[in-house]
Amino acid sequence: MSDLSAEAYAIIEGRHADPFHYLGRHDEGGRTVVRAFLPEASQVAAIDEQGDVAALARIHEAGLFSGPMANGSGRYRLRARFGDAVVDLEDPYRFPPILSDYDLYLLGEGKHQRLYDRLGAHPTTLDGVEGIAFVVLAPNARRVSVVGDFNFWNPRRHPMRRRGVGYWEIFIPRARAGDHYKFDMVGPRGEQLPQKSDPLAFAAEMRPKTASIVFDEARLPQPRPAPSGINALSAPMSIYEVHLGSWRRKGHNEWLTYRDLAEQLPAYARDLGFTHIEFLPVSEHPFDGSWGYQPTGLFAPTSRFGSPEDFAGLVDACHREGLAVMLDWVPGHFPDDPHGLGHFDGTAFYEHANPMQGRHLDWGTLIYNYGRTEVVNFLVSNALFWLERYAIDGLRVDAVASMLYLDYSRPAGGWIPNKHGGRENLEAVDFLRRFNTEVFGRFPQATTAAEESTSWPQVSRPVEFGGLGFGYKWNMGWMHDTLDYIGKDPIHRKHHHGGILFGLHYAFSENFILPLSHDEVVHGKRSILGRMPGDDWQRFANLRAYYGFMFGHPGKKLMFMGCEFGQEREWNHDRSLDWHLLDQARHAGIQSLIRDLNRLYRTLPALHELDCDPAGFEWVITDDANNNVFAWVRKGRAERARCLVVVNFSPNVHYNYRVRVPFAGKWREALNSDSAHYGGSNVGNTGEVQTFEGLTPELNLTVPPLAAIFLIPES
């Protein structure tokens, strides 16, 4: 044993960087030698295709065996004795490489569009043997092993082969789908690193456990597609935003599973007239309180609610109801949990090394290094993965402003300027443009949306014209200004009239979505209903008027769960929504209003066809601040596709209120938020109004208190 080579000791000690160079079959000095490292084995033999047995000598008590083999070509297997048991097994070190030279070329260029087909853990048949092909990128590690159920979690059993610029791979015979695994690494200074989950795992253990799980993608059903054109600028888009863990709960405050949700959620959203469902992030994450916005497993639907097949079933159920599915996607940051991407190979590989670039001060998370080719390829491939494998229809990108600005939420002197001395993150801009280019190039029916809270120009304009390339942008300014306005007592609103008007100065500078999102009903902000001033009658009337204003306003719509029936308390991710409130008429009235607003929005081209086009909007009344009244006409492409929207944000009824309209004749009151059906006082215009003679057609209206009315011309 004293004559063993340095390579042999490197194998025994679990620090060999290229175990295939030593283990397996090799021609040496005119003879064939087989070496195997099987800790706990007392005897090992090599058996060739003819059945000839060659005993291997135990050359180290740790379990290193070596010996000559007469037949130097063809397949062989190993026969090992473990105590009283004799086991025949395949030698992982006799199999060919997993990645082709072309794979390595594309990976090096950062142009491998299907990273998820090559990296991670894949059930594979090599040389007629079934097993799992493992590949992971860790360019700065000295040694990488895969550990799991198939090798007693012993890092010395399956050290991997390094390929290209740092892709480590091994094929493990007899490993199978369902096996748990991690990667065990030695860092660049010889230090033992925490065991890491697979960045491209398709399934993962339920927290607090952190192992990855081999998943057989052949078992993943392909959801049917959503209706064609559902994301088009000219289509109605009303999004129901959902946190899967708290939409509903079972009797003992247990989560609904993906299968439970598939039976309930799509039918509910469709009944209320929504066109899209947007899930808060579903990628695996360790901390419930992050709501999914601190993911560690970007390719794995969280195991909290079931399996990947179950999640595909939920998407399919949404599509069956005619709903598109959007995911919140988080490429802006990730947590520093020891099993995650942080310090992955012993260096700051996925993140920046300098905390002034690589750590978010607000969230304590790490920031991706968008200047690294491999990182950009990883993120873009992840986006494409959800659209391809799960037929997702759109991705809403979280916290885009934090990606675009190097000084985002940082003190003076606490950030590093770009190469021009500016605050713009040029690498992040390039990444977002590439992301959108790839998504729309490969999935033209899909869309993307940016949660971007600044005035960065052309967020939703094409890349070829200098934009970031998103399909839509959340209109955060509209949300802040209008919620501030509606939260004031009506007697003071005349002093804040511009809070409603200002948004129309920029309403068509982007393809906007009007968001009443989860962020607006937490952290002491109160629920949307909770923001409304006045007594109970006024609060509910205010809410109905505000919702009417929103659905009449240009832009696509987004509403967080619970808003549709007037959830009273703030959202709590650990509890179900307060569904019992629907037993009260005033909450049921809010829900009925949302159902009818969605129906009107979907069926009237005037309300959606030109949502993102200034030709689809015309102010009629902007100067009646004393009465808190606004009026405008929404327009579709057809000549008579028109809808007059009048909103009264005061508690007073306005009789004989004259409003100019584009056509003479009868105008039908298509919706009145003050209807008794919704819990209102039932003031209105008895269903229709006739214009009276004058230089221009006008309507003489009764405008109900704290209400929105929609009128359309009779054909």
C-alpha cells in the first residue's frame, strides 16, 4: 500500500479532480487494468462480456481495488461483496461523456437555449444501461461529487469528471427517478463546501429539507395551450393575482394541493370573468414568508403543494377554462441559504463578489452577476423552461428597477458606477433585452410584464427600437396616485384632482397594466377596502366607484385575490382569505360588481381594443374638481364602438348633469356601480338616456353618489 500513487490517494481522500483518469478501465504498459473505489466492499471482481471473471486486488483498506483484465475491449461489470451480500453493478467510470463537444461550445458561448436538457439530473440510457446523467457547472471547484440515495450520501463514491470550462458530469447506473441528491464540492482553496442543491433540479424536497429530487420529465404531461391571442395588446386582459398557499385553506389550516386548486381556482376565476391568473412565484423557496420571491430552485415547482405533474395539471385546468397563466419570475436576486447558489463553487460565481454590487441591502439577498455569460444563459434558459415545459403564457419580472440601477436603495458611496461613471446597470439592461428577445422569438403567443417603478424609458417597447422589449409594464405611478386620492375624505378630494388626471399624461407611453397587487395589501398599508374613508356605506361605495374607475381607465387590469370581494383585513400568507365575508350582502355585492365589470370589459371593444393606444381615449370632463366628477369616452376601432364613463367621487347626487357625447340618440346605461344589486342606493338613469338637441349631442344625466356609470350608444 505504501507504493500507491498520488492519484490513488487523491481518490481515497475524495479530492481527485479527474477520477476518470484513474478509475475504470485503462490500457497501461501493454495490459488492461481496471480500478474501482468501493468503500465497505471486501472483494471486487471485473466480469467481461464473455463472463470471464478477473479478481481485483484490494490495494487500500479504504476500498480501492485494482487488477488486470484479460479482455481489453467491450463492456464489463463489477461484482462486489459487502458483508454477506454479493452485488453485480455497473462501473460509472466505464461510460462515455454526457456532454458533446457541440454542447460545450454552445455552453461556452452562452447560447445553449435548452440548458435544462443537458444540465441537472436526467434519466438516461447509456450503452444499454439505465441510470441518471448528472451535470453541474462549478468552474472554480477542485472536486465535485454527486451524493444521494444511490451511494449512501458518500462523497467519495461518485466524484465527477470536469469538462470544458467547469462542467462536471457523471452517469450513475441504476440511480432512478425519485432519488434524492446533492452536490458535494471542494472549493478552490481545498476547503470543504456546504453540500449544494442542484441549480437545475426539476423537483426538490419540502422545506426545511433541501435535497434535490431526480424527476423523469417523460412523466410530465404537456398542458393544452391557452386561447390564441389572449395576450395581444388589443385583447381584454384582466389578471387575477394569486398566492397559492393562502387563496383557500383546508379545515386545519392546511394548504390546498395543486390538484385541489385545479378543481376550484380556474372555475372561480372564470366565473368572475378574469382572463388571466398570475401566480406569485412557484419556484422552490426555503422561507414561506418570502412568498416565493427568494427562490433557491428556479426550475422546480415548489413541493409544498404537490409534484411537478400536479402543477402541470393546474396549468392545464386553467387553460381548459380559457384562462392564460402568468408566473411571477425572480431573476433579480436570490437568498444566501447555504444549499443555494450563493458562493456555489467556493467563489462568488452566480453573484458579484463585492457586496456593493452583489447584495441587496433591503432584502439581505444576493444579486446575479449579469456580466457573466453562464449566469445569463442560466436565467434565460429558466424563463424558456417554464414556457416550454409547463405551457406558461407569460412571465411578470419582479423588481426590475432594482436590476436597472446600480445605486438602487444604496447610500452615497455605497455603490459602484458603470464603466461610463453612471448608475445604470448596463449588464442588466443587456440581460433583460436578451430575455425578452428570446421569449418573443421562441414563443410569440406569450408575453412578459415588468414591475418597474421608475421612469426608465421604453420598458415595453421593442429592443430593435431601443426598448427593453417587455410586452407590458406595471403602472406603479397610477396605482400610487389613485390610491392616495381615493384614500382621502371626499371633502378634500377637490384639492387633489390632479391625482386622477396626471396618469393620463403618460398613460400611453408604455403598454400599461393597472396593478392592485399583493404589495398594496400588506405591511400596514391596509386592504384596498381598508383604505376607504367614511362610514361603512361610504367605504363600500368608494370601493365600487374606484373599481369602476379602474375598469374604465385605459390599461390592462390586475387585481390581487381578496380584492374582488372587499377583503377587510390585510393579506396574511399563513391564512386563507376571509371567504365567510361573502355571507354579507355588501361583500357579495362587490364580488358581483367585479363579475359584471369583467364582463363589460371583455365584451365591449371600446374598453379594451385600444387600451394601449391614445386613439382609444378622450377626456370629456376634467375641470369639475368641486364636484369630484370625471368623464371620458373610451373608443374601439369601429366607428360606433364607444363607451362613456362618468365617475363621481363625491357622496352627492348630481342631477341634470350635462355631458357631451360623440353621437346623438339613445345611450344605454350598461353598468352603474350604485345599483342595489351591488349594495348601492340605486340612483341612476332608468336604463337609458336620450340626447337633447344642441350644437353637439349631450346627455342630461343623474350621476349617482360615489359611483361610476358606463353608457354605450344604441346601434
